[in-house]
Amino acid sequence: MPYGPPRDASLDGHLVDGAFRYLTVATGICFAIVVVVLGVVLVFHRRRAGRVAHYTHGGRRRDHVLTLGVALAMFVGIDAVLAGQSLGHLEARFWNWPDADPSAVRVEVTARQWAWAFRLAGPDGRFGTRDDVVTLGELHVPAGRKIYLKLHSKDVVHSLYLPAFRAKIDAVPGATTRLWFEAREPGRYEVGCAQHCGVSHYKMRGEMVVTPDADWKRWVERAAEDGRLRYDASPDQAKDAWDWDQG
């Protein structure tokens, strides 16, 4: 759609799109019913020759019962159904963290005014060491594997937003938040901040580069070598890294 969301590139994004579609269709049907009722009232109950219009303030008991019944029907048919479906999807998919999945790609994300820093563990599998891969505003991930993010913020509340993956999570000072997704196909996708975080909030944009797994592994090897050359053992260099299991 020319004015809709970007094309879904994630494994589970269709669940989010499905929830929005259900909400749009259900509220559209309710709106159409209201329009029809109003049209019938205007046409058949208007004042005309031989007929006096009847006015009511809806104070009768049956008016109250009718209003309550309509409200409950809309609440159950829209809100309750959508909440139940969403909770099931959250428990089955979005909150099913890949902690025990050895193939998941783990990324530590540090948010600050006004940039995203992404850190991947190098070949040693540990964060905060000489071969860490650190990028600013650009996240490289493989297609077809779970990407597991843990986020910190150095200053104010930010919100990592991946529109093509229907994913968003806040980065909160003093706390660790987490998010996972899986990219279905290679490409370049926008990374944004969905929380106003200061005067340069509009600049807090980045890019996620999704490549086939073999290409990504070659990129990590090259980036890890560059990381070793740039590594500084001083405390200031490693302060943005943390132990994944403690994050």
C-alpha cells in the first residue's frame, strides 16, 4: 500500500498486521452500522406532514439497557477478542525469548542522545573483549536467525523502532530491556527512535543491514579484526559493554 506500513520483513510481523486489520475491520463495521441507524432515523422519524417528531433524552430503563448491551457487545467483540489474541501471540512468540538458542545472534544496544551503538561479541563469544564488533547507527544481522537484543540507555528514555519488523522497545536509563525478531530476507531497513528524546531526536536514525548468513559471518570476521586494531584497554573504552548474563 502506498500509504500503509512498510513491507513486513520479519517472521512474526504478520501477527501485528493481523491485529491491526481486525481492529480496522471491526471498528469499520461498527461505524457502518451507526451510519445506517442514523440514516434510518433521519429518513423515517423526521418531522413531516401528519407526523410530529418525538424527542427523548434516553432516560428510560430500556434506553439504558440498550446502550449497555451495545457497549458490551462492542467491548467483547473488539477489545476482548483482540486482547485475547494478542496475549496468546505474546506468550507463544514475542515473549518466548531465545535464551537457550545457541544459534541466536546476541546484540547489546546502547542508546544515547542521539545515536544507537550496537555491540556484537566477536569469535570468543564474550562481550567487552578485544574482538567485540561495535558499530554506530548501523546494525548487521543475518537472515533466517533469531536476533536477540538487550538495550541500555545512557541518558534519557529512547525507543528502538524497527518498522519493517513491526517491533519496538524502550531503552530506559538504569534498566535492561530486551527484544527479539527474525529477518526473513536480506535488505536494508530503517532503524528509528519512537520516543522524543531531545532537540535532535529527529537525527536518531540508523540502518539495519540483513545479509545471508554466510555473508554476515564473513563481515563479522573482518569487523572483529578491525576491532582488535582499534581496541583500547582503558576503562573508558569498555564502559558501554556489559556481561550478557547480567544484563
